[in-house]
Amino acid sequence: MEKGLEVLGLSKKEAQVYFALVRASQSSVGKLSQLTGINRRSVYDCAESLMASGLVSYQILARKRFSSPQSSRALMQCSRKKGRLQSPCR
């Protein structure tokens, strides 16, 4: 599945973060770092890039930032933008 997102223009790390969010439904950056094995700074960068693509959203609860995946509609929009995605998280 991660390869499928890479075809849409996401980096390997972005795909890992996205699928970790799909599995967890909602997660903090620290937890995403643990789930994916990606360092926290890179998870922040990936989350920012995924938010810019409209694939995830975030909210702040108890002074912690939690991210959650958007609907599959956002993936469809991402696939239409394939050629225009430039990821800082590669």
C-alpha cells in the first residue's frame, strides 16, 4: 500500500506516517515516531507536508498536537496533483 502512495508522489516516510495515522486514527507526533521508527523532526516535516496536501489534519488537545487522516476523497485529489507534489520529506 505504501508503494501506491509513493506512486501518487508521496515520499516513503510520508507514506509510512500516513498509514500509521490510518491505523491509529489519531496520534501524536511522538507516538507516530514510535510506530514508524522515523525521528520526531522528520515526522513533523512529513505531517506538515501531508497537511499541505490535504491528506491529514490536526488539532491541539491538552497542549499536544494530534493528527488524523482525512477522507479517501483527499487521496483522490492528491492523485490528480501527482505531478505537482514536491515533498520536503524525501
